[in-house]
Amino acid sequence: MQKSAFPSYRGRMEYVCLGCGARRSGDSLLYTCPDCGGVFLLENLDFAKLKEKSGQAWRDTFDERSATAKPALRGIFRYYELLAPIFDEEDIVFLGEGQTPIIEASGALRDQVGLPFAYKNDGQNPSASFKDRGMACAFSYLKWLCRRQNWDEVLTVCASTGDTSAAAAMYAAYVGAPLKSVVLLPHGKVTPQQLSQPLGSGALVLELPGVFDDCMKVVEILAENYRVALLNSKNSWRILGQESYALEVAQWYNWDVDDLCLFVPVGNAGNITAIMAGFLKMYDLGIISRLPRIFGVQSEHADPVWRYYSVPANLRHWEPVTVRASVAQAAMIGNPVSFPRVKKLAQRFIEVGGEQAFQVIQVKEQQIMDAMIMANRHGHISCTQGGECLAGLINARHLGLLGDNAHAVLDATAHSLKFSGFQQMYFTNTFPPEYEVEPNPGLANQPELLLAEDVRKGKDVATFARLGAEAVVARLGLKSKNA
Ligand code: F0G
């Protein structure tokens, strides 16, 4: 068997509107339904053909592909047939995204939290967030389109809380002509590290006052009326790429997800949509025999999805919220564009997996920070959104929602370094009051300058080294080897 052969199967992708059910061909880039304005999901009309192969045979195929030397199949497209099986090998953009590790919590951390859990480090993607999964698919699609349409210039645009723009700019920079990247950011609401990313990739970075929800409205007007390619998760090709997260979790646990509880931070709600869609596809193909449980997590400063699901089904009513300052800034979204997708997929998830299969947990800002700091002090590299997941796990446990055999997998959606400013505010007790975070002083960690700057001046290296060593010995109270 030739392990690295590029798949020969091709599907036929169609957009399905979640508002009115209208269908449109996947041959052109659409974001919202021209008939009713609803959001789309993409469907493969030839998905049934994939059922001709057994669940075991699919598991074997994906396991074999993990040894491939073909770049096109090394990342998210290890699961080619389940994602967007229309691309040729030459279309696929691979920048090292996907196949991120799952790191089990150490014994000490597990004991503190009270049950076993792991972090999936999606901050180990190339632009340091999970967004690369979706961008790899969206940019492969753009390459596929450009090849067919002979376009000579395509402006890609997105609004962002920081990570979408970092990923979009990086992939556009790699693909190059005819693509040009423009990103629209809420001024002062992305971290300096996130801002440096699209700047470094050479994108045009435009800022507007307001919050993400405002910028999103602006790019929606642009996408509806002008010739631009929208890269927010309204672009359903991104959702397909992000489904790879679910497939990787299942494969990591040897396709046995029965007792898994996945915790996912919810902002614009694209990620949780994709994760549910990915598990449902595996279930439909017999690749997994049961669904895991999915817990969405939201801060009480940006919690429209939690509010919707926190009341009994007959009282539910969708209402966007006005966000307040949140340390989970990347998920600080009051009007998530993918909410209709969540509703649809959560319904199916519950039909298949029971009432417990999909739930949303609310957490406090304080809990998010405390949880992130605790995780990272035990060897993780969690961002604030990953802290949100751990806070969600702790709350879910206290609410009695987790059984004895539960094993949690938390999505550290970005690398901790992107959000180090919040850690700094925690360590220096400088949170503006609107965040409502009171740091635990016992966790503050600051560098200590042992010698004044001018002590170095005029001394040779040996003399300075002796002074430096004496200062370290005094600080640590070290005992001599000869004592
Ligand atoms: N975590 C991180 C690190 C994010 O960047 C985002 C979203 C989320 C969680 C929430 O995921 O939107 O799929 O529910 N960031 C977007 C952006 C909105 O513009 O980078 P979601």
C-alpha cells in the first residue's frame, strides 16, 4: 500500500443556508445566503459514498497517513475526505498547522482540579492559535478558485480580535500574488503581540474605534457590496478546516472518545461549531461509536451563548449582549455570527448523544486568570481562553456535571505569549477595575535585579562574574560543595 498517495476521492461541496434551507454550489465564494441573509454550512453531496468504507478502514487510513512525507497530508488534510475533498494536491497550503499535541495535566495539577484532564495546545500552530486550521482550508480554497477563475488580484479581508488577522496575514503572505491581505482591528483591543503579527507579515492593518462586533459589521458591508474575500468564520471553508481539531482529538485517544469532555471557549462561535461538526461526521461514518460531551465556556463579560442555553428549552430567546472588558479578549464577542450554526449542531449533538452532550458554562474573569496562572505554573502554555476552559472545567465539576470516568480535554486556543500582558497585570496588580480581577499576591512573579546597573562598569569579566555569583549565592542561600 502506497502510504503517501494523495486521495483520489472527490466530493461535491454545496452551501446550505441555515435560515431558509437554500442550496448554492460551492464553486463560488459566498458568506451569507443571498435569499435570506442566513449563514451557511458546507455539505458534501457525496458524503454517503464515504460510508462504503468501514469505520475501521477510515481509522486505518488516517493512522497510516500520520507517517506520510507528503506536506499536503501532514496537517489538517490528513483527514482530506472529511473536510473539503475538492482540492488537488497543488492547491493545498501547508504551513505546519494542525497535529498539535495533547498534554496531560501533571499529577499535582490534576489533584488540585480534582479529575484528570489535558490541554490540547493549539497555540503550537504556526501563527500560535487554532485559527491556522481554518485558514489552511480557506486559503487552499482561494488557490483552487484563483486557478479556475484566473483572477489577477484578490483582497482578503477580516475583522479580528487578533488571532484571525494574524493567521490570515500569514497565509496571504505565503501564497502571495494574486492575494493581498487587509485586516480590520478594534483599536486598542488586540494585544501588542497579536498586532505585531499581521504587521510583520506585511498586511495592511486598519483600525477602527469600538469592539470586534463593530468591526465585524463593517467587513460584512464590505463583503456584501465589494469585491473582497472575507476570511472571518462566516466563510464556511474555515469551519471545515477547524473540524480537524475534533478528528485529531479522536485519533490521539485511539478513536475512543466515550468519556471525553471537551471544553471550548466561545467567542464568534466558529470553533465550537466546527468541533461538533467534526465529531458528528466521524460518528456518521462509524469512525467513533459515541459522541464525546462538549462544554462551551464563556466569561460573564461576554456570554450571549451561555444566556441562551441557561434557561429551559421552551424559554430560550436569542439576544446579543454588549461586552465588557475581558481577559479572554480574543473571545470578547457579544453577537457571535456562528450562533445559528451552534444551535443547529447542538440540537443534533443532543439528539445523538443525549441532553448532557452539549452544555455551556459561565465563568468569572477572576476564575479565568487564576486558572491560567495555575495551569502555566504546572508546565502548560495556556492563553487566557485556555484559562477560561480550565475555569469552566472547575465550575462544571462543582455543578456536578461530570461523571466519575470523565476525562477533560481543554482547548488552549492560542499560545500564552500572545496574552502575556494579562499575566503582567496579574503579577503587578495593575488590572483596570472593569476587569474585576484581584490578583492572588502569593502568585506574583517578578524579575529581581541583583546588582545596580553601574556595578558592571569598569570591571573585567572575572571580577564582575565573582560579584554576580556572590549576589546569587546570597539571594539563594547556597551552600558550598566543600562545606
Ligand atoms: N480563543 C482564541 C485565542 C481566539 O482568538 C478566539 C477567536 C476564540 C478563542 C473564540 O473562538 O470565535 O471560534 O468562538 N478569535 C477571533 C479572532 C474572533 O478574530 O481572532 P470562536
